[in-house]
Amino acid sequence: MLRHCTILAENVGGLADALENRDAAEDLVRWINRNYDNEYTNHDYRTALRVFARRATDGDDLPKSIEWVPSGMSNSHDPVPDPGDMLQWENDVLPMIDHTRNSRDAALIAVAFDSGARSGELQNLTIGNVSDHEHGLRIHVDGKTGQRSVTLVPSVPYLQRWLNDHPEPDNPSAPLWSKLTKPEELSYRQFNNCFADSAERAGVKKPVTPTNFRKSNATYLARQGMNQAFIEDRQGRKRGSDATAHYVARFGGEADNEYAKMHGLEVEEDDSEPLGPVECPRCQKDTPRHRETCVWCNQPLEYGAIESIEEDQKEVRDQVFRLAQENPEFLEDIQQARRFSEIVDENPDILEDAQAFAESLSDE
């Protein structure tokens, strides 16, 4: 609840005014409705506002300026997840990762899907919350149902690469999702832009909020036949959660197949592709399974990978020559783009700082 109120204060302001002024309260609710179409998240913010008002004023009754704020779900709320909105590792998450521009964003996207953690849990992670595990890495989060540990598998090579690039990897109190060259926490907008920007470049049209990554993780687990208790424990949900039950009921058909197989029935197998990383034969480090080369040492991982890389390089070279022939000014544009790229490489945070500056101007 405290984090919800903090976000409201940072993005809207007027929390204290809302205790006496209905217009200020309406501004807060308007911002909630504009930014959170997810019923559960929207409900959490409205509930946080009401709890804040009750605790900040004398007496048990809500102030008149707040009591009108609805505390329930809308009548049109459908708790059953929409399959069309659910992100898939191969079709949505990996393309987003491949279109990131730094190791931090790639790690954040991978960990969001792998862990199924809440947005606030993800954003609050520190370097000290990451530890080794026999099957990969583990993150320790503090959420609604208390502290829990979540073992990571497919996101491990991405997170390891970011930890290697992190500005203060030996400082346990440093924010895990920091700026690229400074151990400073990302703003709420910058955090969400890590998802939105890569999705736009990758052409992913589904919702890419951290909340939808959490839903998609629950969907994936249910489709793999994980039971409700496992999903609740991994995602930090209360036992007997209605939300988890909806995922298991909607996407848990694979468990029915296992039951049929147990009784001797023939079931058509739909083998899922493994998501976990593979070990590079040269450097012995974990690297993403779908990559043709190791992310650490560029060792080709499959037969034909070298030929494929050389063909791609030749195609790019041919396209550049063709464009230069058709438009001689193209080479000058390339030089300008290269100079800009060098500036960004030397100052990795400059784009985020410029974006934050532009956002501050738009808020005035």
C-alpha cells in the first residue's frame, strides 16, 4: 500500500489535499484509471488511497472527499485471462530481448517473464537479492504475502550478463535495475519504458506491462501442468487464490492429458521447446539457447552458424553498397549516425537522462 501511495505522490501529487478536497481526489482517481486498465492493479491503487485516507485522519470514517472512491471491481470485470494477451517466450519475449539496446533491459524482460514477480517486487530488487542456486540463480523478493525466493532458469544468462555490466555489482544495497553507468534507481517511467521501447521495436502488440508479464508467467506454468499451489508459492499469492484458480482452469489442460496417460489412453504429445540456457563449449558460461553464438565469447553454437553469420554480413554489405549507389548522401547520414552512436556508447545513460528531461518538461 505504501508503494502505491508513493507512486501516486510522485506522479500526481495532492495526496494531502485529497483528504479535504474532492477535486484533488478526483485527479488521483483519474490518473489511476488512465494508467491502469488492469482491474486488480486499479483496485489496489483505489484501496491504497482509501486506506491512506483512513489512517491519515482521525476517526473510523473516511473523509467526505474520499468516501466516494469505489473499493470494488467493476460490474464488467471478467477475471478469466484473455489468451490473446498472454505473452509467449518464443513469439514475444525473445523478440523483445533481441531488440533491447543494453544488457540491463534484456535481463529485466527475461527476469520478469521467468519470475512472475509483481511490478513493485521487480523494481525494488537489489544486487544483494540475487544469489547462486544449483539450478541457476535465485532472487529474494518481499511482496504481499511476505518474503520468498524464486529460482530462475531461462533468464539466467541475461541476468549474469547484466550483473557483469552493472556499475556496482559488489554493492549489495545497489538497485539491481540501476542506470547503466551509475548505481541510481530508475524512475517509475524509465522502468516501464524498458518494456515498452523494446516491444515497439520488436513489433509486439500485446500488453507489455510488468503485470501482464506476471499473468503470462502464470499462464505458462498452468500450461506446463503446474498445480495451483506451486503457482501460488512461486508468485507469492495467498493459498486458494481465486486469480490462480482462473489460470489453472483456463490453461491447465495439459494436466488433464497427464491424467489420461496415467490410465493408459493415447494422448497426442505437444512437446514444448526447452527454455533453459546451454553451456558454451569454449568459455563454459551459460548462454541463451536460441542464440547462434555465445553472448560471452561469440563462439558459434551450431553447425552452420558461421555460414549463416557470414551470409548476414554479406547481405548487409550489399544493401549498404546499393543504398550508397542510389543515394550518395546516405553515406553522410551513416557517418552522422556513427558519431551519434559513439557518443551514446561513451555515455550510456545519456538517452535515459534526455528522456527524463523531456518527461519533466511535459509534466510542467
